Amino acid sequence: MKTDDINKLFSRINRIKTRLGIKDGAGTSWDCPLENGEVHKYTLKGVKSPEEVEDDVANMFLWLWSLKDHIKKSLQNGDWIEAQINSSDYLSVCADLANGLKHSGLDRKSRSGKSPKLGKLKYHIPQAAIKELAFGAFDVGIDVKDAKLVAWEMPVLDGQDKPIGDAFEYLDHCINAWELIIDGQKKGKS
């Protein structure tokens, strides 16, 4: 089994996962237009911007799905591996997400049957994480002092925009599923 390439990919995936665990950052801001024409500005400081988190989540799904070709070449048991992928909700959703990200939507039938896509990142900021909360006439500012306390949630949505899970949980389950496939093949399961 050619483990060097697979180990390199797992190392890359683990580096991305480590980056996802780092929550400190420059922050972000956005405008919110109201029906009366006013525009309110929201500023969030001290945490990673949603774009950075979204990039890492997308990259992780892409690299996790890239493992398939390497594992199939290495283990030389493509039919068994495809059957394992198709029987795993996590890997079949990962396939759809990665292919949708690569091709700006799915070009083929959804492997999972769910036509999944990533939803909008949400920040959960407990009071203990906040250094300063400032309200102005047309602005709100949140300065985070302890980004480690901030939690993220990114829904995985089905074709009807209904949540089917959380992207961060899917990523963890996908890693575990690939490890089980590799271990299963090593133990001679086919």
C-alpha cells in the first residue's frame, strides 16, 4: 500500500483542521440596510472573518474528497471502496459538497440524494468572551477578548435549504470514515 501520498493528504487535512481551531483574527464588519432606508453597521473584532473560516471548511471538504482517488489507487479495491462511500452518509455528502464546490453546483446526480450545500457561518459568542460591546445610533461593535470561547456553526443544507447537519461535525465524521475504510481494507475486509 502506498501510504506516503495518503499520509501527506491526511497531514494537509490535519493542518486545515488545526487552522479551523484557531479562532483569533482581525474580525469582520457588514452593513444591514433597514426598510426605512437607514443602514446600520456591525463590527466584530478579535475573531477570524467568516471568509477565512469558509475557505478552510471548503478546502477541507475538497481535500477529504480527494482522498478517494488516492485510496482507490493505493488499496486497488475500487468497487469495495465505492460501496463503502455510498453506504456512508458522511462521505456521500462530502462527495456532493466537494463536487458542488469544484463545479459551482452538482453536474451529476447527487451521490447522497440530498443535493447538499454549505449554509452561512454563524458565530456564538458567550458573554465571557466579550471585551467590549458598543452601541451607537447606527452601529454595533463587538470586541472579543477570548476567541477560544467563540463557537462556530455552519449548517449543511439539503436541496430544499433544510439543515441536515453541521459542517464541522461532517468533517470530523468524514475523517473517521476514511480511517475506517483504510483499516477495514488492511484487515482484509472486502
